[in-house]
Amino acid sequence: MRRSRLVFKPVALVLGTAGGLLAGAAFKKTWQILGHDDDAPDATDEDRRWREILLAAAIQGAIFAVVKAAVGRGGATAVRRVTGVWPA
């Protein structure tokens, strides 16, 4: 296994965990800014409407995808700086 890949795996694990926490906090704050309750609805929340549940899911998915892409790209860039090789 290439050295860059060995360096990237633990970096990706740590960044992925941190990114998940960051994305969760960003979604919670976004949901509050949009004027909704403190907690986003669950898919099985009987008291919430379809529209609200689907809106929350779409916003959450978009935020998590953007954070995941940013964290992945940042981690790969950091590994290239350290090893001189882009992790594949």
C-alpha cells in the first residue's frame, strides 16, 4: 500500500468524525434560523407534516454532502502537503 494512502486513512477517520459533528451542528443552527423548532422532525414524527419532514431531510442531506466533500478534499490536500503525493 502506498505511503500516502497509509497516512490518509487515519486522517480521513479523524476528519470524518469531526466533519459529522460539524455538519450536525450546522444543520441544527440552520434549522433554528429558518424559524423551526430546536429539533428537526424525524421521519416517523406523527405530529409533523410531510412537507416539514422532507424539507428537513433535504437541508440536512445538502449540508452533510457539502461538509463531507470539503473535509475529504481538505484531508487529501493535507496528505499531499505532507507526503508530496495525492492519496488514491
